[in-house]
Amino acid sequence: MKSLLKNLGLILVIAGAIILVAVFMTGSAAVNSNAVLGGSVGLILLGLILHIVLNKRID
């Protein structure tokens, strides 16, 4: 359980990056959607912050 919690931030960063790559590769209209792009960037930033905070607290 600790290893999953410790890697939660990294998982969120990877999920956000996969969303960005998938939208770009499909060439769909979602490329111009601010909600999709903002959501994926939000996931990346949230994952980065969680990664830093959780790795300082969990031994």
C-alpha cells in the first residue's frame, strides 16, 4: 500500500501525459478543447505536487 501511495503522483503525471499524447495522435477536435487540455495539465501539476509532498512524508 505504501508503494502505491508513494507512486501516486508519478501515476497522475503519466496519466496526464498519456491524455495529451492520445489527443494529439488521434487528431480529434479535442485538441482545441480547453477542458481536455486544461484537465490533463491539471493532472500533471497535481501529480507533481503530490509526488513531492508524499515522498517527503512517507519513509
